[in-house]
Amino acid sequence: MAVASCRRSLTKGAAVAIRRYSTDVAAEIITIASLKGGVGKTTTTYALAAAGASSGLRVIAIDLDPTGGLSNALEKSKRTITIADVLHNRVSLHDALVDHPIGIQTVPGHRSLNHEALPEAQLRALIGPVLDDVDVILIDTHPHEPSLLGPMAVADRIVIPTALDLLSLRAAALTVGLAEQLAVLERIRGIVVSNAKRPLSRITESLLNGLVVSGLAFETVLWFSSGWVVATSGKGELPDPVLLDDARRLLHEVATRPVPAVALRQFIAMAQGRRPAAPVSA
């Protein structure tokens, strides 16, 4: 199938919502962010990258997490060139990119990012040379507030993964609050529940339903599956068809859905222990 046809068939309306993913428009930057580790940022980044690449989009996935989870998932063969070499002008981003067998390009992370928060200007300079060459740039992040500021500021869309426990949900709400501080609240496209195990308990099912009904969470859940473990093991294989369908549905939601600003601000208020403001009546 031709690339143009793949773009059109990604999902109904998705190509329109993300600037048609066309070759004459700069790439869309999607940042995956949370102030808590272990909530599925790398799985979410990989899922969106695989969904895009398998649909014919040109995708770059950048690993800004010093633990290198995304690098491990996407590097079939290890390379010595990393994001640190690009940041210190030893090599261009073009030359640092690694081609993954499923069609994703990535630049490996580096542990030095544990002590190096990239400001917005530096990230824009890093990404700028490839903006016109690809359709989507995904950024996996470090769960550390100073390290999130730049990636969230450069993003066109922000996705926040969470598990269904109160600590993870509070971290998600604080991440939303950080977006508000950066004046990028409107760029949040939703909260994705990741690595949730079925069957859900009555409490976790209630939490999930509340997030979806409020408009905060995507309807698509990235359920815990050994298939994701295999897919992110660095073997260079696509997720199985069921998981890939989930990933494509998630990408469609990222592309097409807004989040009510009122719901986001109420979520922030609850995390801060404040009473949510009542909606202003017309």
C-alpha cells in the first residue's frame, strides 16, 4: 500500500487532526510525560510509534529517559552513538538515528540525561533539522520535573500515562498542573491507562470509568500483556495484531480528541487537596 494510502487509512479523521501528517508540514511532536516512573511511558511511546510506522508514517522516537527503556526496546543492535553525542555537537541528529526494522527511527538515550535537563531552546535546536523529514516525533521522558519542562514546552500534543493507583493518579494530576504552569494545558490530549491488569477490581474499574467519563482518559487502555514485553524487548518485531490495533486506536484518539479544560483543572485541584471550582454557568 502506498504511503499516502496508509496515512489516509490510519484511522478515520486522524490524518486531518494531526495536520494530515503531510510531507509539506513540519512534524507533529508528541511528548509522553509523567512525574512518576513505572507508569508505562516507554510502552506508550513504543505503542504510538509502532502504530504510526506500521501505518506508513515516518516516525522518530527520541529517548530522553536516562534509564534507556525506549532505547532498549528499539535498538536491535547496540550503537555507541547516543543523544549525548548530538547534544554536545559531536554528531548530527541525522547521523545518530538508528533504523528499527518496523520502520521507526530512534536516537539512543544516555545516562548523562539523569543530570542534564534540556531546556526548550536546546530541544528545538536538536529537533529542528529533522522536522521537515518526518511526520511524527515522539519524545519519551525522564520522570523528573526539571527534565519535563523542555519536552512539554516543545510538544504539540502531550500524553500522560498512569496506572490505576492513587499515587500514580496523583502524579498524573501533578503533571497536568505542570503543564498549566508552562501555559501548555491545551496541548494535553489525555491520560492513557497503561499496564493495567485484568480483571479490574471494583475500585480500579470505578477509577477507570470516572477518568473516561470525565474526558480525562482515553477510551483505549494499554492492558498489561506479555505481548508488550516481547515487542519492547529489542527483537525488532511488531506487536501482535490485537495489541497493534489497540495502539492504532490510541493514536487515533491522540490525533482527534480534546480534553475539557474544566476536567483538567478539577483534576489538578483534587491532587492539590483543593475543592474543584464549580463550572461557570452560561
